[in-house]
Amino acid sequence: MPLTKEDLRQIKKVVVEAVDPYFTAIQKDFGHVYDRFDRIEKLMLADHKRRIEKLEEGVKELRGLLAA
């Protein structure tokens, strides 16, 4: 006996109700992962900025020594 449209709707409803809590939990976990990546990115950017500033200071110092 083939499934009717109503049968399919009921199956879909049951599947959605069963899967929805897991899907929501997974989305929440991914949210935490994205937050961690954002924090890592900010730390890396701050470190690169500090290193670039240090290099710029070194270049200025070298220029001063070469000009003298």
C-alpha cells in the first residue's frame, strides 16, 4: 500500500520533532566554536599588530643609524 500525502506529513512531523532538539544543540555548539575562533582571531591580530609595530620601531632605528 503506497503512502499518502497525509502519511508523509505525519512522518515528517515525527522526524522533525525527534531531530529538532539535536539540531538546536548542534547549532549552539557551533556557536561556541565560532566564538572561540573569534577570540583566537583577535589574539592573533593583536599579536601581529604588536610584532609589526616592533618591526617599524626597528626600521626607524636602523634608518637613524644609517643616516648618521
